[in-house]
Amino acid sequence: MTTHALCDVLVYGPSGPITVETFCRQATQLADRLPPGRHVLNTCQDRYLFMLGLAAALMDGRPTLMPSSFTPGTLKQIQLHYADVICLHDGHQQADGIASWQIVDEPPGSGKHGVEVPSIPVDQVAAIVFTSGSTGEPTAHVKRWGRLGINGASEAQRLRSAGHTIVATVPAQHMYGFESSVLLALHGGSSLWRGRPFYPADIQAALEATPRPRMLVTTPFHLSNVVNSGNNMPPSDLLLCATAPLSTSLASAAESLFQSSLFEIYGCTESGQVASRRTTAGPTWQLLPGLDMTSDGDQAWVSGGHVEGRVALTDHIAGIKGDYFELGGRHADMVNIAGKRASIGALSTTLRSLVGVDDGCFLLPDAGHALPAEGVQRLAALVVAPSLSEHEVLALLRREVDAAFLPRPLLKVDALPRNATGKLLATEIQALYRRVQTKSDRQ
């Protein structure tokens, strides 16, 4: 299960360090007491308790279900397909309508008998992760234990992260957080901080409480908040970022603040992590060890290593040369206006880079909400910019993007509805846009 020795520290927290031996004893005790069921939904916010629940489920032969969210609609769909599921929680977030069982961090039993790292078959289904699918119904993707082991080991090899203590702002249930905290600890020789800090001051405190070398696993959203907070962050030895486009300017500012190199991870739920790059070194990505990428010019696929089967990627892949490639926008992210093409994600990154803009995003409104008289679909944008007017934001934006892609309209909001990883859900953005646009039309 791990590259650690039994005496090594696996987890750090406010109550002190936890060794691999303690983890194995507690997981074994938990596995013996799990309620009946064939699947587990693990909502633990405490990263160590999540790991205990994962390990206990593995030892009892139960896959852990990892949906993209815990919204009532998603949970209802999960119940339809997995009626035998039990929710393991730590008292902070339970799954409505699903039988729940709380994991408690209690001392392990006496060590009269020796303890061993549990042996899990490599072909055992360890997790089932979900994407929304084209119909909105969750689509399941199986992750086997052996492949997950390769996943953690290959990332550790690329990042040279063995021996680092990880502080992660992303939840363990998210594929990026799962791979780059839990799997790096279990298969990559790292240890981790059991909490999930959110605000800059909390991130600072967590880093200060962990020994060096240390590593911050985060998102562009959290990173931007930290850089703009003015807090004096303790030096880190490695920074890792994913889930959204990261500008070179933000990456450079983060490297200066933390006195560390910053790397990005590229991947998707279906394949897991695929490649990495140091953002300030240029746009080229390098495949993780053992992976292979092919393309027919329009569609690219990745296979080998930890990837289950052959997975089609949703991004435009350009210039594949051996293990190296560059990214264009996502297929669904590209827009064509007046014969010109652009990526909504890239436009959003430009908007957020403007001085005075705290957050923002472009969107293509649902049909019927922004179709002007000339019949040409236009982009819209939502922006958080307390010190600027909408006119001033547009003036700044006009210097950076082609006039064809200027948002019509651009609307100010107090905040964008980001989830725990800093992502924006399309349905929530569209709903916010409709509310703000309706209010604007009435004024």
C-alpha cells in the first residue's frame, strides 16, 4: 500500500504526527466494524479520516464511490445505481438519503500482535469516479488499485516529491486532490497535513505547522487569493496547481512568494493525471512516465501506465513530439464568432488578469438569452471588480482581446459560485447570469 516504513510519519495534524503503523492498525479495526454494504461513499473532510475510510473499504473489498459533487441530484442518481451504498463521514458532511456511519479518530488497539501493511490485489476495484456525462447523469469510471499505485508513483517520480509533507487546499474526493495528496502519500513516499485549509491565513498556518521539505497542492483560485492577500507565506519546496488555466504572471508571483518552483498537472477524471509542466518555463507539457499519446489531428487519446484502457481527451492537442505536446482549448470550450476562433477559458484567464479584477469568467449564454438582432451569438461575462465600473473593465479588456470577443453584456457580481476546488459549474454560472441579467433589464 505504501513505500513508507511502519515507523515513518504518514500524517501531521494539530494533535501530532501519525505513523504508518498507527494508520494500519486503525484501518484494520475500522474494516472489521464497517456496516453491511457493497459500496462506500466517503464524505470525510479530514484527509486522514478519508484515508482510513478508503483503506478500510479496500480491506473489506468495497469500492469507494467518488461523485463530482454531493448535490441532492447527484446523490439521488448514485442511489439509483448503488442502492447498497453506505456513507462514511466525519460529522461535517453527510449524504442525505443514504445510510451514514461516522468515522471517529480513536486510538488503535494494543500492539500485542505485529501489524503489516495490508496487501490489496492489484486488479481490485478501489474507486469508481464519476463525470457528468452528456445527459447530465453520472458516468462511472473504474479505478483499480494497481493502476492507482502506478499513478501515485509516477507523479512522485516526475515531481521528485518523495519525502515532502503535503498541504492540500483541494478535497480528497476530487480526482486531483485524491491523486496529488492521498496517492502521493500512499504510493509516493510523501506525508500530508490532515486538514484542508481554504483562506490564505489558514494555508499559511498549515504550512508553518508542517516540516520541510513541504509541498502545497492547490488551484489557481486559491493561489490567486494567497498572492493577493499580502500574507507572508513560509517558504515551500514544491508548488503544484491544477483544475483551471493558470497564467504565467500568477505562476511567477507564486514562485516568488513561496520561493519555490511551481508545476501544473494536466488531466481529466476519466484518465487521471496525464502530464506536467513548469508554467514559467513555457507552454509545453510532458507526459508522465509510462503514458502514450496518439492523435489523428482532431482527436487525441492517452493510454498506458495508470490509465484504464484508452481514453479520449476533450482538449485540442498540438505538436505531439514524443512525450511532449501543447494544449489548445477544450473542444466544447471553443467559440467561433465572425470567423474568428477563441477559447472561453483563455478569455476568462485574460479577464482575471486585469488590474482591479478579483475574479471573472466569460460564458456563452443559453440560447435565447443573448441573441442580438443581427442573429450572431455573442459572449457574455461576469466579473468581480469592486473598485471598477463595468465600463472601466470593458475598456481594460478591449486592450487585450479582439473586439469580436468582447462580452455583450459584461455584468458585475459580488462573487462567482466556485466549488471546493475553485471550479465554476456551468449550470450555476448560467443561473447567476440569468438572475443578474434579468435584474439589469428591469433597471
